[in-house]
Amino acid sequence: MPNFAAHTTSIRMTEVLRFWIDGRCFLRLLEEADANELYAVVDDNREYLARWMPWAANTNLEATVEFIRDSRRKLADNQGFQVVIVEDVRIVGTMGFHHVDWENRSASIGGTGSRSPVRAGVSSRGRCAL
């Protein structure tokens, strides 16, 4: 089974994983430093996101930090990973594999984001990239 976090000792994974999905947008791993910006995306789009994701209605900055930490643990345990979607220089959402079932060779994919990238197809192109 592949190990996503195997060679992370000397360089930051965000420098390794930068996958361009078009001329303005790329995917990269989440870092704790992204917490405020990511929370702002959720907060600005709370009503829109809460229609499909009940957690969005009541989330806060502390929960966002825990989400990032959990995603890093899953990466280290080879059980999935999350990336941020960056458009130009700002985070506009997340996506990733929430759980990887290596035995059955399956994974669940999901993500969040602001309304404008969803309408522009950025989320769809990001899912294709994953």
C-alpha cells in the first residue's frame, strides 16, 4: 500500500504536493496555519454549506483547527488526506479522501468550499485531480 507521508522529514509536504488544476487554482495539503483562512471560508458560506453538511451550521475556529490536525493524523497513519483548494493566493475550499479502505481498495471523497469555485467548476476539476 502506498504511504502518502513516507518522505516528509526534510521538506514540508505543502512544498511537495502542489497540484495545479488550472491556470489559477491548485491543491495542497492543509497546515495549521490555514485555520483562520479556512474558517473564514466556512463562516462566509455557512448557510450555503449547512444545507448539505450539518456540521457547518455550528462549527467554530477550534473545530477547524481540530479538523486540520485530524487530517494530518490520517495522512501520517496512511488513512486518507485533505487538501486545500487555492485560487490565486486564497483558500476557497477543501477536498480529500476522508477514509481509505486499503483492503477493499476504496475511499470516500468529499470537500467544502465557497459558492463561486463550485459554480466555476473548480471543485469538479479538483475531484478529478484526486
